[in-house]
Amino acid sequence: MFKYELMGALREGRRVRGLVPLAVIFDPEEVVVSESTFHMHASAPTFPEAVQTFRETLVDYLNLLEARCETLGMALSDQLAYLHSVIEDA
């Protein structure tokens, strides 16, 4: 397993706040990147593609949870709070 720290720009004018540590697993057919707090992950054929897919997944998941924030249970509310702590508007 390889470690990587995600930082920088995201879609929709957002940015990673600080560094998000990721675990990277290289399989023969794909690369999987994941964070350990809520085990969000993404995969793709190459490392750069997997990181980009993970960036997109973070924004998509934040948008989804924000749209449903009125009806979220405790676990998803905690995940939304986590995403707000690692993602900022640029």
C-alpha cells in the first residue's frame, strides 16, 4: 500500500482544505484510492485517473448530502460535517 496526500483544486470552485491522507492500492487491473475516516474511495486504470475520480467523488458526495441535509441520519450528518471540514469554497 502506498500513501498519498490529496490537496488543491476541486470542481465547482472548491478546494481541499489542507491535506487529505489517502491510501493507494495498485492492483494489476486498477488503482484504488481511499480515505480512512469514512472509507470513501474511487478506482480507475491509472493512479492519476483514480485520484481525479476521487476528487470528483468528494464533490459529488458533498453535493448529494447537502441537498438532503434536512433528512440525514446521524452517520450521514457526521459524514457531511467531515466533508465540510476537508472541502472549502475557493
